Amino acid sequence: MLCGIVKLSDHARFNTVCIHAGQTPDPATGAIITPIYQTSTYVQEALGVHKGYEYARTQNPTRSALEANLAAIENGKAGFCFASGMAATGAVMTLLSSGDHIVVTDNTYGGTYRLFERVLRKYQLDFTYVDTSSLGELERAIRPNTKLVFLETPTNPVLGVTDLEGACTIAHGHAIPVVVDNTFASPYVQRPIDFGADMVIHSTTKFLNGHSDSVGGAVIATRDDHIEWLRFVQNAEGAILGPMDAWLVLRGTKTLPIRMERHNANAMVLAEYLESHPKVTAVHYPGLPSHPQHRLAARQMRGFGGLIAFKAGSFERARTVLNSVRLMALAESLGGVETLISHPATMTHASVPAERRQQLGITDDLVRISVGIEDVEDLKEDLAQALDRA
Ligand SMILES: *Cc1c(COP(=O)(O)O)cnc(C)c1O
């Protein structure tokens, strides 16, 4: 192999794993950073004699380094990187066959809902959406043909929390594997595999890359049968992450822990500020004691993440806030160092039917903030002046 994979001691701690796992100095030059191997193919020394790399859809050293890095960060056995978070989710769903049934967290990411309902139903996959923060509802949704439990916690955008250990125990009691979309929390905040999950999905576009300059996805797996299939399908379907993006995400994961500490701290301050604001009618943040699953979140998460949602009282007020912020950027996406503010009902969740949005609490007055790592006093002042106008 061109880029040997560092076998860190089993005792290496989280920050060390983030910085070092999957990477060794470049064997050709000693470059400390894994190069961007921008190549489509690899020259073979003789017929059938090569260094483990034949064609760049199948293997790329920059991507391999990131895959090993993410596998270690999530405490899995192997990682697979894809062109986007949705491509990663699509790859996981190829583990299923027509006629299979999947239980899904009800307010899952809008793009996931669209993939399941508009694309995968055409292939006779059946989905039931339940509030998985209730383990009873999860268990009642399981059928004889249920072949996967697909969880997201905390959820986007209302930040419902699912008991990962409890959900995995129930699913495994029925011999059903569990996959968790861990994009919202990031592996600093929670590691689903530690609670029993079989696979983790990420949109690396968000906290893992962290700098709003790359789109990508990853699956981290633990079971040999899943690993074998994911490696096969990554190559067979070919929705791979390119080397430049792999390099950017590798740079991002080195600072994941210190970024997450600041995301957590800033979000907590803003959530408390918003909860005390007379014009705000509700705040969703797992770190607030008023959150219905606050105690579970405190057990399961390290800090409470960088996402907040709040109700401005009316659509008009929400619009005024969104149009009045100066420092926060009005944009979809999340997890970057800069604070983004958005309107889920018309932006990220526009593809979810209006009636379903209401059921999920994605009301027209709901505003979501992806809290960045700026000085929190500046963020507070920005919200204050925007709320003053509302
Ligand atoms: C963004 C996101 C996705 C999709 O990822 P892309 O990289 O945009 O394809 C999936 N799940 C969650 C929770 C997300 O936030």
C-alpha cells in the first residue's frame, strides 16, 4: 500500500485519533499530510504486480486515508466515502431487497425522506416513519419483513432525541441491524456504535468537514457482511468521493474536537438567550432542561451539538428575523465554522408535504440556526437586533 494506515494504540484518545488515524507520512517524500492523489489509474510493475491500487474508482490513497480516519473516529471497522451524504444513504439501502420493510425516525432529514418515498418505493421497499424517541412506537412498528432500523438523533430540525442503546437492544432482539445518521451530532458529541449501532452514516459536508467547502458522505460499518457488500457496491455503483474532497475532510477532522467544543458552548449560550427572549415562543435544544429528552441527551451526548431551532411566533416574525440578521448567513446546510440561519418549512423541508410538516412540528414560524464558532457575544447581538425588528 502506498499510504500505510497508522495502527494507533487501542488506548489512543479521541483528539489523537482525529489527528492521526489513517495517516502516515507520504512514503515517496515524507510529506506529513497525505497528498491529494489526483490520478485515475496506477502503473503496474508487471502483469498482475501492483501496489494494491489499480483504478481510482476502486481505490484512491487519499480516500483510503479518510476512510480509515473516519472508521477510527466512529469506532467502526471500516469506512466508505461517497460523493454526498445522500449517496452514502443510497449505498446503505442497497443492502435491502424488494419486499423489505424499514422503520425510520419520523422527522428524518428531508432528502432522506425524498429518497425513500420518491425513489426507493419504486423498488418495492416499504417504510414506516415513527417517533423513535418512544421505544414502544419503534417496537410496535417492527414487522416480520423489517430488515433495517434507520435512526436519526437529534432530528432535523426539531431536535428530538432517540435512546440509541434502547433502540439497538429492541432491533437486535428481532435480529434487525441499526443504522444511525450521525450527521447532526458528529462523532465528538455521540458515537452510535458505542451504543450498539451496526452502521453510521455521515454527510461529511457538515461538521466532519466543517468549513462549508466540500460535499461528501460516508458509511462506517462494523459487520463483515455489511463491509463486504459496501465495498462491492461503492465500486459497482461508483458514487465515490473525489481525492480533493477526501483531503479537505481529512483536514477538517483534525480540528473536529475543538470545533465541536465551541459549537456546543455557543449553541448553549444562544439557546438560553432565545428561551429568555419575550418574542420567542419555544426553543428546541437538547441542552435546555425544558427539552423533553434532556436527561437522555445528557447521558448519551457529549455536549448538545451546534443546532438550535426556535419559534418566532408567526411566519411574518420569522421572515423578519431571517431577513434582518447581518452576521448570520441565510443559507441551507449546517456544521460549518460560520453561523447559518434557515427556514426549514420553505428551505430544507420544502419537499416534505405541508400536512406532514405540521405533524412533525416544522411550523411556518420555525427558524433553525447552525451555530458557528464565532464570538458568541457577536452572535447574540445579531439575534437581538433581528428580533428587535420582528
Ligand atoms: C445534509 C444531510 C444529509 C445529506 O447529505 P448531503 O451531503 O447533502 O447529500 C443527510 N442527513 C443529514 C442529517 C444531513 O444534515
